[in-house]
Amino acid sequence: QKEVEQNSGPLSVPEGAIASLNCTYSDRGSQSFFWYRQYSGKSPELIMSIYSNGDKEDGRFTAQLNKASQYVSLLIRDSQPSDSATYLCAALYNFNKFYFGSGTKLNVKP
Amino acid sequence: KAGVTQTPRYLIKTRGQQVTLSCSPISGHRSVSWYQQTPGQGLQFLFEYFSETQRNKGNFPGRFSGRQFSNSRSEMNVSTLELGDSALYLCASSFDLYGYTFGSGTRLTVV
């Protein structure tokens, strides 16, 4: 059983639109959640982290966490072609073990 | 500030051989984690080290092992290589377990 689930996509949105990426997790013991962006052929880079229920905003990015529903999401406002990448959701367990989802591929069309 | 450095970047090995991959974390980072990334399985956690101690291990066979040195540098070893071990191996380091920074990875091809 996968601990973190993501829709593999691809998710296609027009430039300037809001892209909504979703993630669910199975273990209620997870403490923290992270979104990473991975461009093709590159290593993942951290975009956002969220630890508490609610929303967390950073520039064009908003992470949302609902622990009761075991649901994490990432909203990208004013999507740009440069946002086209695979977005990985990760959950932290036991304070030192990360589980990653399989990633959602986002295509932003000019 | 130097990032996470992984060597070598590319490696080709034959089935049955063993391989050692190296990771130098960001200066001051004591937590180092290793991941295997394949198209079919995504990113899978191998193990995590902190101050030379393995604190957690993923669901990989005993052929996969690692260690961390006193300077926080880490090595990962895979013995008796199988074709299915072909993957991108990523190392990530963290100061406080939040915001892991990944290295560029070592792409291992087993033939």
C-alpha cells in the first residue's frame, strides 16, 4: 500500500490559469508535508512545506493541508510555461523518513 | 554555499558487480538520506543517516547498504547488482529535517 498517492496526470492548464495539484496520504502519524518540483532530467527541488491545517502561501504558490481528510494540495496561480514539471508530494514519518508520491506532471500551455 | 555533491554522475556496471556511490552534504547538514528513483516506482526511500547512525531504513534488500562518516559524508553500496537496480540514486541532506536539498544524482545503469 502506497503511503502517498498522487494523480500522475498529465495536468494541462493554459498560461495564466490556476493549477491545482492534489495528494492524499494513508498514515495519520505523518507530521509534515512537502511539495517538490522536478524538471525532466533534474533532481527535485523544494517548493513548499506545510505542517499545520490550513493554507500556507508563498508567492504564486499556496499549499493546503487537511489532516482530517488526509489531503494535501498545491495551488499555482498565474501558471507559467516554466512551471511545467513533475510535482512530487512528500510526507514525513517518524521525524526522519520521507515517503514520496509518484508525482503529477504539469503542462502549462502558452 | 556548495550544494549536495554526488559522485559519480553516471555509472555503468555489469550484473553481479558491486558499486559504491558517494554523497557530500551541504556544510553543516548532519542528516543524509538516499533515494532510488525509477520511472515505474518513483522516488523510494532507501535509508537516512544522522551523526553516523542509520535512523531509518526503507524496504530494500540487504544488498543495499550505506554508511555515514564523521564529516557527514555518506556512501551507499549495492552488492550483487541486478538489472532492476538501474535507476537514478539521489542523496538529500538537511540541517533540521525540514527542507531536504537534493543532489544531482548518480545514474546507475546495470547491463
